[in-house]
Amino acid sequence: MSEEKAKNLGEYGAGNIQVLEGLEAVRKRPAMYIGDVGVKGLHHLIWEVVDNSIDEALAGHCDTIKVTVNVDNSITVEDNGRGIPTDMHEKEKKSALEVVLTVLHAGGKFDKDTYKVSGGLHGVGVSCVNALSTDLKATVYRNGVITEQEFKIGVPQYPAKQVGTTDRRGTTIHFKPDASIFAITEFKYETIANRLREMSFLNAGIRIFLTDLRETEDDGSVKSDEFFSEGGLVEFVQYLDVSREKIIDTPISIDTEKNGVPVQVAMNYNSSYSENVVSYVNTINTYEGGSHVSGFRRALTRTLKSYADKSGMLDKLKMEVSGDDFREGLTAVISVKVAEPQFEGQTKTKLGNSDVVGAVDSAVSEALQFWLEEHPKEAKIIVGKVILAAQARHAARKAREMVQRKNVLGGGGLPGKLADCANSDPTVCELYLVEGDSAGGSAKQGRDRDFQAILPLKGKILNVEKAHEHKIYDNEEIKNILTALGVKFGTVNDDKELDLTGLRYHKIIIMTDADIDGSHIRTLILTLFFRYMRTLIENGYVYIALPPLYLLKRGKDERYCWTEEERKILTAEMAKDGKEDSVGIQRYKGLGEMNPEQLWTTTMDPNVRTIKQVNIESAAEADHLFSVLMGDEVAPRRDFIEKNAKYAKIDT
């Protein structure tokens, strides 16, 4: 090749090919291994270590796991399992402990004599944690000997060494996430607690302790929780349904094995109008579902339909029942153990094993058919619920068609209050859902008309947690939201499936006052999205605007504050001669108190604003929270408020 041609190719040759050794690949592209480098990825480090302890429990060698959040936001996970092997690895010429912690795709999970099933599938979990931590120390208690080894960003500081004798067994992993990798390094107690609570339900008999050394309770003790479940999935369903009215007293429980696949299911019906199916594979939350969920739904629909047909209860029904009808008001937890699970990606969100469909289908069909025959009274109640669901679905479809037909006949039918943007590219367009006409007016004047649209909302929208689906299409504000977004229901296969083909904005920003009413309105909108338009959240399209709480003034010096703590710090900083009364403090009671320029500067300018993306860390916990906060039962809501009031805050 001529020199001129080489230059034209940008000097692309063998020297440009990078070979990433050891854990370099993880540090170079961390999101490929843990999902992202935000809050979710940060907590994923804990899950990877805890999953190893859970795998020991699944193998029958561990019954206690302790997780500690230390003062410096480092994490300690200890268990009483067999302990990671510490003897010399013949091939790698180093201790097995070092191999596990420094070599990708190394671990006992590949040896099915060691682990019949495991959550840590790919053998990259704890080595990824090591690579993404400034410091990691492993201490192993095994065969009467204590062995330890320390690492910095995945690099061993010395070979594994014996440091003492012991009569205990297990493994302790202590690590501190690398602040140069993660945008946020502060762990959230509730996020950890929610996940560990799930793990206790999924692994009945295992005791899990969580301690947070960063916080103390009113009595001076450290913040802590203990999670333990004897009833397993049945208790899980009861926990999820604590604020719902149950229509059968005791959850249906299935615990069997089909085609070599252990299948556990617990399910119950309640008087709500939503479906909540939570699924797990080897205790890993598969929030996108997969083959095990498909098998469950197929069996549920076929078995209940067959029973209902034989009972004659469907004879007078003038419309066909659908799969949705059999799942309205259903809360179910599905847990399967698969020896060779095929997940989509390292973060394990969807199961792909086709053979699991038949195994779950067979297990659920057989057990449910037997249960229905043994419980004719409860079976009749469930079929009655299905009939009501079919009638409500028919009414909802008519209401949807009416709304969507009006939109078409109206030439697009955009709401009159919508101040649309000039740009038509949804990937750059934003829709602000604004509380009140006053704030809506300021937002319309202060926005960038090219890509920002404003839809003022009058009052509080319908609480969809307590309403039949067809009722939402009678609510003017909800109709305006749906029409402005350009989304439709039931245009594909499923009456409730949301069609995003016509979605007009890829940023939907909820902007409400920073008071109790504003929080309530925000929660009502989020409930609507979670129950009926969850794909908007899952695709990362939904955000919450965080307007400032205070404006501080001293002369020409003006500063905004988003938290009470920030106000105190800035007030002291701005005070003349230490006199804080020299600083004027304006508390914003509502968005309407800000003029258009202030609203743009603080809350709408993409260069300086603070908006928080809404995501679903745990579908089970999100469902539980929405049902508690927005449901009919007062007692669970009061308990939640009393427990969480002193921790309530908006993270910025």
C-alpha cells in the first residue's frame, strides 16, 4: 500500500488494535458488565456479591448473610458458606481465591457438581466488583484457616496469605466503589433493604441482616433490619397485597418440579384492576419477564378458561374473554431454578430458555386444575372476577375508541391547553406536565419554543389505583395527557398494550409545586404511568422536575436553594458580618410564584436545570408502594408514613 493511501486510511494498522488484559475491559466499559455507572450500577455491585452468598444457600451450605454499609460508603458482605477455595489453581498458578477475584468467567458456577443452579451465571460478578473498586479485601474462613487478600482497582497487593486459625467458615468481602467510575457513590438504604427483603422471601429459612453505620435511630442505635421468611413466596404475595382487598383468603401455592426445572408459584386475586406478576430465575429478578412468565400466563388462561367453560358461568357472557381478563386483580410471584439459564445481558433481565415455557406451563396447569376442583367456592369467585374484567375491558375499549376516534376526526385533536413545540423530532422534544394554569402560563412564556411543549393540568387527575380502566378515559386531564403524547392502546395484539409508534416526546417531565399537593399530583401522574404506560418509564422517557425551594437575596447577590440543608449553608456564606438576618429568604410555595425568566433559569434550561429520571429499581416494591400510597386501605399507608416521614426527601 502506498504512503498516500495509508494516510487516507488514517494510519489504521496493527498498532491501533487494543488488547485489554485482565480486568481492564471492565474498567474501560463498565456499563457492559453492570448496566450503567449511575445509582443502579452502583447497587448492582452489592447484588453481585450477595448473589454469590445466595448461591451458597441454594447449594445448601449457607443460612446467614450480613450486609453492612460502612461510614465511608464501603460495603461489607459476609456469609457462613463453605468459603471461596484458597488452594493453588493448577492452571493459573495462583490461589483459587485470586483467580475468582481477578479472572473474568472464572468461578464454581460452571461446575454443575458444585452449583446445580446459580444466579451469578457468567462468572464475572465478583471480579467486576473488584475491578470497579478502589479497595477490596477478601477474608476466607475455611478448613480451620483464615486467608485474606487485598486488591486495588482489581490489582492484587500481595498473594493470598494465611493470617490465623478459626473454627468458623464463610467468606467476607469488603469493597469501596471507585469514585472515578461511578457518578454517585452513596448507597441508598431503602434500595438495599428492598432487594434483601425480596431475597428472604425467595429463599425461605435464610436470615439476612442489613446494618447502616451511617445512620443512627432516635435511641442512638444504628439503622438496621433483619429479613427472614418461613412462608417464602406465599408471604411475598401477602406482603405485596397488604393494602388490597383480597377476594380469596389464602394464596394459591405451587411448589413442584417439571422436566428437571424446580417451579415455585404463589398467586392471589384481589379487588383491584391491575395485574402484578413478578418473576425470578435463580433468585435474580427478571423484570422483563421471559419464557417462565409466558408459560405461567399460558397455563393460567387455558386452565381457568377450561374450568369456566365447564362451570357454565360464561354461557351468558356476550363477549369473548381474553388473557387480560384472567389476570386482572392478580398478584403472582414466579420463581424457577434453571441449571443453564440464558439471559439477555449480564444484568439478567429476561429469560430466554424455550424449554422453561413447557415446564412452567405443565406445573401450573396441573396444580391449578387440582386446586380449582378442591376449592369450588373460591373458583367461582375467581371466575366471577374474570367476567367482570371482561365486561370492564369491553367498556374500556369502547371508551378508548371514542377518544381516539375524536382525535382522528378532529384533525389530530391536540388539547387546546397544549402549547406545542416547533420541532417534530420526538427524540429532542420535551413535554412538561405542569401543575396549574398559573405555572403553565409562566412555563409557556419561559420555555424554548423549539423543543419544549407545555401542558397545564387543572387540579388532581383521577386516582387510577381505585378506578376501572374505562373511567380513565372520562377524565379530561388524562385524556389530554394521552392525546398530547400521541400514544394509543390496543392497536397491536393486546387491548392494554401501549403503542408508542406515535409518541411525540422522548422526555416527559412532571413539574409540580414542592408542597404536599404538588407531591400528591406527581404521585397520581406516576401511578397512571406505572399502571397503564409502564413502557414509558422502562424506556427512560419519564422525568421529574426539581424546582428550587428558596431564593436567597443580599443586595444584587441572588442564589437558589433546592434543599433546607443547602439554604442553611448558603445563608451562612452570604451573611454580612455573620448576621444571617441580612439575607432575604423567599420560600417558593408554588411554581406560579416564579416569573417566566426564573422558571427557565432554575427548572427548564437544559444547561442548568435538575431533573430526575424515573426508573423502576424493583417492580415488586414499586407495585407494593403504589398500592400502599394510593389504595383504599388506610392502615398500611399510615404505617408507611410513620416509618418514613423523617427520611422523606428529594434526592438531587
